Amino acid sequence: MALEMESASLPFDGFMADYDLAIIGGGLNGVSLARDAAGRGLRVILLEQGDLGGAASSATPRLIHGDLSVLERRNFWRVRRALAERRTWLRIAPHLVRPMRFVIPAHSAERPPWLQRAGLFLYDSLASRSDLPAATTLDITHHPVGNALKRPFGTAFEYSDCVVDDSRLVALTALDAGERGAAIRTGARCVRADRTETWRLAVVDRGHRRTITARALANATGAWTSMVAETVLRQPQPSMAAMQMSQIIVPRLFESDNVYVFQNSDGRLIFASPFERDFTLIGTVTHDFTGDPAIVAMPGADVSYLCEAASRYFRERVAPTDVVRAVSGVNLTPASARRRDGTTLFHARRRKAPLITMFGGDVTTSRLRAERAVTRLTPFYPMSAPWTAGAALPGGDFAWDRFDTEVDLARDRWRFLSEPEAQRLVAAYGSRLSAVLGEAKSHDELGPAFGPELSGAEVRYLMTYEWARFPEDILWRRSKLGLTLSAADRDALAAFMANVN
């Protein structure tokens, strides 16, 4: 992570702006900044021209991990830091972040088994005070994880890491920021920003033009960072490189509740994860990107690459025709160094209001990036100490190993819920499920049904509290129910949302 400051600045004078910090961009970086700053007592506004997490933040590999590929590059400090954040996420978001056992089948043509054992031993050692099971060696000829694999693979290495619902993480981080006083404005586009001792922003907010002032500004617009810097902020920016990340979703390939890690012939690690009960997520493939980040299509060659990588290990061949959805997003890195842990630039001069530019980075270290960036504003106005590592996200006020207990409690209270329904709802809302279901005694009392799981009550909740405006906001970001919803149910959902007050 890079933190750079061109020159120091003295605290502001007594001029009162509308906000202490304005943030452009409602992806994971933007909402993390908003949550951290609002919790420290700053007056915050976040402006997102579309939906929260509408781009790369909903197209991540969905992993909370130390990253074995980073371990191979011997960046031990970065792995240790990420594993510490993994422990933090389990504590503050136990409904969104779930521990899993990851399985690496041994391949004689790839990394030697002794090297993998040593690497996983080191990986566990870097995870200080971890409550997750240590790595072990499996004979998968007599273990359920081997059932879906081709017979040549007789040995595998199993270790612990976590998966996360990335788009729900964005929504709940924004919700927490809002409950701590931040103004979260979706459908709001900043079209011009003038910099003096304060920032003066011209904003088109759902068709209405308004002007707001802020004592500091954060550009957290993801793949649009350079464009916003040039056309909206009119500020110089370092050279950046755009990288496209892509995954594919196919019908479920295995019954075990594990994540498979496959060593491909080119040295890359490919993950195959259980996804939304009936599907498997396979990824990730990355490459340079040029073009409009609002229009990101996964090339056919990338689809074929992931299918071939999975087919190298699974008994059931994966073909491009099996792909039910391709997921792609664009992230930025400095052109001079392809960093995966994100970049934060801090610029301030005398008589010039501070500017934070944050781009790139993975889900695992997003909270820490925001904490460090907001801390750089302490010379400009007083604020309380960092706090986000110890405060649960909305609905996450229970221990991570009590998830199944929360599901049982939900089924005891709302007896009409099936086991899969309760698991999905607890994973989305945690201990706040009562705010969605209320005192309902049956599915009928939840209002109209859109498919087998989505109810009118849940739609109203998401529109009222989580800034959902359109069907895709609910079907692909607040949930993944778009994978199974029929066209007729989509149309009914759109009509329902158009009439919600």
C-alpha cells in the first residue's frame, strides 16, 4: 500500500463547509472511507452516480485471504497483514465472511509436494492467533473432496481461508456509514470540483443540480479514477494501468463444501468455489484492459481458459456452453508497479484543500486502507481514534462460529422458512433479519413473491434502507437471485418497485 503526500499543510481556518469529507465513488474503497470517517465524527457525504458496488467491487474473487501467490513472492509482511485482516473480518462480519477449507490437489507437473507443505506451514505460522484449523494432507482417494476429481489426483493439501459476499459487504459498509451520520447519495454525479481552501462540487443528484462544499475530497471512483481526475477535478495524476478481472459461473460441479485451488500449467492458481447453493464460481483470470470501464465484456478466450483449467482437474468437463454468467470488473494499479494491495495518494498544499486518491486493492485489506487514509486527515481537523477493527457491521454482532445457531434461531422464530431460505437470509442480514421479516407468520404475510425466495417485504427493506432502486440492484448486488429468477418474475419485480413509495 502506498501513502504519499506532496507537501504538508496547516489546519484550516474557521471557514465552515457543508461537509468535512466528500467522497466520489460508492465502491468498496469509497464506502470504507465513508464508514471510517463518519465513525470518527466527521461530516461525510458519498456521491455515487450509479449503484453501490456497481462495478469491480461486485466482480471480485470473493476471497478474504493472505494470498498464496503473494507468499510465493516472499512478501511475508503483506501476507501476515492480510491474515490479520482475515481475523478482523471474521469478528466484525461473521454473516458475510465464512471460513472454508481450501483444497489443493497435488499435481506432479506443478509445484513439488514438499514445497506446498512447507508453504502452507509458513502460511499458518503467519496467521498469528488464528482460530481456524491448520493445514493438513489428505488422501483424496478415500475422502469426499476427491469424488469430483479425476483419478490421477490421489493427494491434496487442505488449509483454511475465507470467502465473502463482496457486494453485500459494500452495501452493509455503506449502511453502517449512514447510521453513523454519513450522507449516502446514489444516482448522484459530481460533474465539476473546484479546489481552493475548500472543495466546491457541482453535483447532479437524480436530475437536480446542487452545489456542496467540503473541506477535503476523496476520489474513489475505481476504474474511472484517471478520467475523474482529469475532467472533473482537473488535477494531475500518476500513470495508471487498468486490469480486467473475470470469473465464470457454472452449474454446481461438486457436493463438498470446500473451495478447490487448482495449479494451472502456466503457474496460475485457479479457484473453484461453491456459489449460491446450485452453482460453482471459477476464477480468476486477469489481463490488461483498454476501453470504457462501463462496458466490460469477458473475452471468449478467457472463458475457454477457465473452462480448460477446471477441466484439467474435475471429472465432469466444463465447457463454455455450461457458463450461465460471466463476471468481469476493471481495477487500477500504478503503471510502474502492479500492486494488488491498493494505492492511496494524499495531496495537500497551503491554501489547497486535501485530496485523497484511492484505487485498486483487494477486499481483504479494504478496511485497513480506509483507516490509514482517513488518519492522514488528522492534521486538518480533530477526530477520534481508529475504530473499525472492533465494531461489527450491521447484523454481525455474533461470533463467527455461531452462524448455524443463528440459522436455527431464525427457523424457530419464522417457522415457515426452509433451511436454505434461512441460510440465505442470515447470510445477508445476520442478526437484523427481524427488520426484514418483522412478525410475519407465513410467506403470504411478506407480500408478493418474486420467485421462490424474494418477497415484497425484503424488496421494501432493500429500497428503504440499502439504496436499491432498480431490479438489478437487488438481483445481482444485494443478492444473487438473478441467477434463478424467471423473466416473468423480473417483470413483476420491476412493476412492484416502480410503485413503492
